Amino acid sequence: MRDRAETVTRMLLAKGAGLIVVACNSASAAALHTLRHLFPGIPFVGMEPAVKPAAEQTARGIIGILATNATFQGELYASVVDRHAAGVRIVDQACPGLATAVERGESGTVHAMLETYLTPLLAAGIDTLVLGCTHYSLLTPAIEAIVGRNVAVIDPAPAVARQAVRMLDGAIRSGARTEYVTTGDADRFARRILELSGKEIPVGFVDELERESGGVPWG
């Protein structure tokens, strides 16, 4: 994953990127430190599970975290918990296969997985749930329907977007364009964009990254 993140970063820099958001908890855990070392002149915004705001707002002191195994196994996650979770109980729930199902648009499978993964967290008595994977942001309404009104769902993605805007500090030029590329199925990705945004947007396929990664989502 670290090598793949470096490859993606070099591609983005070749396209003129002035700031890079590592919009994946697993990739941030595995590669963010290395990327900052390899590209010291480039600002990076990474993802980390929103343990701090969850710890600040929990009433019962029991917080659930939904994330991938890679995120839970990374030093970044352990560091965040050590720094911000004193006095609260953290209940981890890995979600194997969920990110892939989201990418494929398998709504029935996704809902069944959510029921499976959320049940033990609810049984543990959580009152706050952190979405520790950027794929899960798309599932917020479904997650909220399952956990109910008594569980606050925290998605760190909006805060990351605001941080990126602050770091750009007005540097976005008028007339800037948006380009979409993927290491997976470009047609399927374009269909997902259409479903989510209502816009038909061309998507490019990055072949050299596909050969390197096998098209497996980071999650």
C-alpha cells in the first residue's frame, strides 16, 4: 500500500497537484508519514478516525469504531486512541468486505453487512459511532437508521475537506477543472458517480496502477 500511495502521488504531482488529500484511513495509516518524507514541499491532508471528538461528546463513555483491519493494525490508530481516548471505552469493529461492496453498489450485501457489524457495537452499549473509512460516509443514512437516534454518528470527512480548503488558502484558480481517474473499473466508477451526483462524468483508467495494485480497494 505504501508503494501504491507513492505511485499515485507521483501521478497527481505530474498533473500539477499542489495539495494532496490521502482520503483513506488505511492509506493514511500505512503511508502518510512516508509521503511527507518523500515529498517535503507538498502539503498532505490525511485521514484518522475521529476518536477525539467522539471522546469529547460521549455521555456513556463507550465509543464504537467502524474501520478496516488495516486501519486498526496501523500505528496511527493506536496513537490516536492513546492520545484521545483516556477514560473512555473503545469498541473496535473491523468490516471486511464492506468497502468493496460499497464500490460495487451491492446495496443488499451492504445492508446485511451493516446489520452484522453494528449489532455487537449496539450490544456493547455505544452512544457514539465513528466512521473510520471514507467509503462508509456514503452509508451514513443507512447506518443512522440501524443504530437509532440514541447513537451519534461521527464522520470525519467534512472536517478533512474543511482542512484542505484552509490549507489551500484561496489558491484555487478560477476555471480549475475536476478530473476523475481510477485504478479499477472506469465504467463502474462512472456509474457510481452518476448515482451519487446525478452527473455524467468521464472517468479515466490508470493502467500502470491497476497492474501494480490488482484493483483492490484500500478501504
